Amino acid sequence: MEVLEKKMQEDEALNIGKRAEEEEILKIRKQAERSIIKTYRKQLWSCFTRAVQDYELIRDGDKIAVCISGGKDSMLMAKLFQELHAHGKQNFEVVYLVMNPGYNDINYQRILHNAKVLGVPITVFEYRIFDVVAGEGDSPCYLCARMRRGALYAKAKEMGCNKIALGHHYDDVIETILMGMLYGGQVQTMMPKLHSVNFEGMELIRPMYLIREADIIRWANYNDLHFIRCACRFTEMCASDEDADKKSKRTAVKHLIEQLAKEDPVIESNIFKSVQNVNLTTIIAYKKDGVKHHFLDDYDEICCMEGSSAEGSS
């Protein structure tokens, strides 16, 4: 009898502990959701919905795979989509897709934990990319990124989706613009949406295009949420260290922009706007659909047209 009573007491204590844990999780989740709509409405929710509208990212009947890496950006994006579906547009379907490319157990469990806490119903699939790129020397990042995107496209299409959503934000965009100029010798940007070349009928959208990274960090800190950083096995040191930084060209450009912005805050928005205000008549050459156009191609023709116009008006 004593053994039975002891067992019942232990079970009751266990149930009490589980209920307390569930209540704490629900409290954190509700605060995270409320802070998106209330505390950081202007910085997060408004920027998200404006990007969706301005760039026409969602259309009736879309089925979107929200791709979650486990970092702060993609987890916030998942919550933004949940809020949009609950309180805004309901003309689309959404699935929350997590690819496990070979995370260590600590990172993988952190992703599962955060998804549970935030109430994101993730679908996980494995694609051991880290094993494939292991022999690519010191810089496997480009190959890894391409393979990850291809795997996400393939899985999303298999699930009946016509779009994948990635969590790139405003700072990613301006860094990409400057990186292209400084290291690539070209003017280009990270587009808010694009058609897939290799997966017919699929599109990629970036609904966090107008959201600043600093505001994402503020949201995470406000809710005491801790996400993985870089989960690649080649840079696992920075995955668990919030102060660690990855030595890369992107990091160098990020620091450069930060320094310039301290001197003149308008610089960041000017970089962003620069690819929206391109005057082709003041460009030496440009490419369209893979074809290069040079200003000399029609230089004399334009001169003659301008001359004729001037004579006609005199």
C-alpha cells in the first residue's frame, strides 16, 4: 500500500511539473506573439506586411514553404507568417520546413525546443549536406548554400508548394549590394522574389526584406529567446557563442557599413535605394537576360536623335 501511495505521489508531482512547464511555454509564446503585433509592430509587423504588399509576394492559392534554419531570422519569419495567416491574409497555405543538413545534436535539439516553445509546427527532413561538402577545403559555403536551396526547393515541391520563403532581411540586402561592388566588380542586389531556374513553377520570396537585423535581435532579447547562429560543423564555435563572429567578406562589409552609418545614418538607406534608381544612360555597360549591352552600341544613334529633336523644336 505504501509503495502504491508513493507511486501516486510521484506521478502527481510529475504531472504538476509538466503542467508548470506547459504554462511557462505558453506564457513565453504569447509574449513573443504579442510583442510582434504590439511592442515591435512598426519595426517588424508593419515592415513584413509592407514587403508582402509592395513586392506582391503572396497570391491567392499559394502554398508556401517557410524555410527554417533555426536562427533568429527564420524563426521570427515563421511567427510572422503565423500572425499573417491568423489575423491577416488567409488566401494561402503554409508549411514550416526544417532541413537537417547534419547539425550536431545540441543545435538540432535547440531548433526542436524553440519550435515547441514558439508553437511552430515544423516538418523536418534530412539531407546530409555537411557530409558532402566536407572535402571542399576551407570555403565550402557557396556549394553548401546552393545545395541547401536545391534541397529545400525539391522538398517543398514534393509537398505541393509553389513558393519557398527565406529569412533574408534588410541588412543582408545592403551588404549584398556593397559586396557585389567591392568584391565582385558588379552592381546587383538580393531580389525580394525570383523564379527558380531549375524547379519549374517554383518561386523564392523574401518577406523580411524591409526588416532591420537590429530589430530582430531586440525582439529575441525582449522575449529571452536563444537561437542557433551558424550551425555549420566548420564554424560550430560561433553556433553557441553569441559574441563570436565569423571572419568573412560579409562580416567585413557589415562592419564597414556600421562605421559609415555612424558618420551619416542615411548611408544605409541610400545603399538600399541605389539599385532602385539606376539610370541606364549613365552606365557604361549592363547585362539583361545574359546579354551585355554597352553604351557605345547606340551612342551615335542617340546623338542623332537628340540632334533631330533639338532642330525640330527650334
